[in-house]
Amino acid sequence: MKFIKDNRKNKFPANDWFDINFLGNFINSDSKMIELINQKTYTIGEEKLTSRVLNHWYQEGIIVDDRPNNKGWKKFSFSEIVWITIIKKLRGFGLNLKKIKEVKQQIDFYNSKEKKSKCPLLDFYIMFAINSKMPIKFIVFESGQTEILRQTDLDLYNQFGYINEDFISIDINKLLDKILINKNVKADYLHYNKTAIEKEVWQSQYIDEDKSITIKLKNGKDFIINKEKVLSSKKEMESLLNKLKYVEGSTTKQGENQTFKIIEKKKMKK
């Protein structure tokens, strides 16, 4: 993550993933998705947030008041709804509005009037969380330093001692899952740090309960995975043969007993 202040207590090294995907691609993107999440289409009912509270937040500068003459009902973008939800959570953690304004100033670091995105840093991680099972965390340190980052980066920075303070953490995936009903944008905490091969082995062992799994490296480029399943009946075997791709079935007989099995074959890039 890019440094914003030299006096930060938690200084993170350069991150190629962030530089390529955010600074290299997203920040200058003209994506329809960016336009969509910044369209002013949402309203907030009094039961969720009173007009008195909203007006106070406008005055404190933690929400941008872009209403004509600062009067009337305001419509919010999806990105603003996410930010307002974060504000409410930060208030629940005990942060006052002055501290939350400092948080906002930090996530607004990349803002530009020329861009469709009103808050590119937050929008980037919103879109990444929606399209990925990777856990995304919005964290605020004791000193007020604020970061949005992937769980893998948080784990790495903790491991190498770059994080020197305690922090509060908001799970962006869970937050989005509550806003986007029936969209299922929850993070995959079991597999986020696993390779594709490790996921296959875990799935085979704990979910599919395969009898065996064989992994071979072919030509130094591709992994060939064979997963053997032992079945209780020929009908079950035929059902899986029709349902799954790239499978072979076989039947063996020992005395009066028959054994049915299939081998599912997969090819994965190294």
C-alpha cells in the first residue's frame, strides 16, 4: 500500500498487486461498474438514519453534501451507502466524528474531480469483494491510521512485523452481503490463502470424501488430478457419469460382491 504519511506507525512495503490492479488499472478505468456504484439511486429512511444525524454529518464533513443549496432530500450512491454503513460501525466502536473525519481523509487520498469514482480506494475494494471470495478488511489502528486491504496482505504484514498497533476491523464482505441481499458476497475464510491445488485436495478430503487423489505434473506446465470415488451402486455411478465431465467408470467383482467406482480427471495450470 502506498504511504500517505511518513509518521505512520504501521508502514507497509510496496505491494505489486495493489500497484498493478489499483494504480495501474482501476484508478484510470472508465468501467460501467464504477459508474453504476456511483449513481445516485438510493435513499435512506428515517428509521435507519434521521435527517438530524445526516445534517450533522454533512456539517462535520464526513459525508459530502451535494444537494442544491444544501436543501431537500438527498439520494445516495451505492458507494456512499457502504461508507455510511462503515461510519455507523465506527461509531459503534466508539470513534467520534473528528476521528471518523480523519479516517475519511485517508481513504479519500486518491480522489479526483475528473474521475467517475468519488472514492476510488473504497470503490476498488467494494468491486474486488463482490467479484472475489477474498476477505477484505477495513481497519483503523489505535493512532487513527486507516487501511483497506486483503486478508492475505494483513496476514503477511502481521507475520513480518509491519503492524505495531492494535486495530479495529470491519469485514467488507459481510457488510456488502447484508446490503446486497441474495448476492452471496461472503468471503471464503477456509480457502482464501490456498492455491488451486490445495483447494482441490481439501475438497477431495473433507467434502467429497474421495478414496484417493493423485496429482501429477505434466510437461512442467499442467497439473493432472485424478480423484477416485467408490460408490454403493451402479445407478449412483451412472448418475455421476452423466453429471460430471471427464470421468471414467468401472466395475469390479469379487465373488458375489461388486464394487463401483469412478475416476474424475481435471487439468489445471501450474
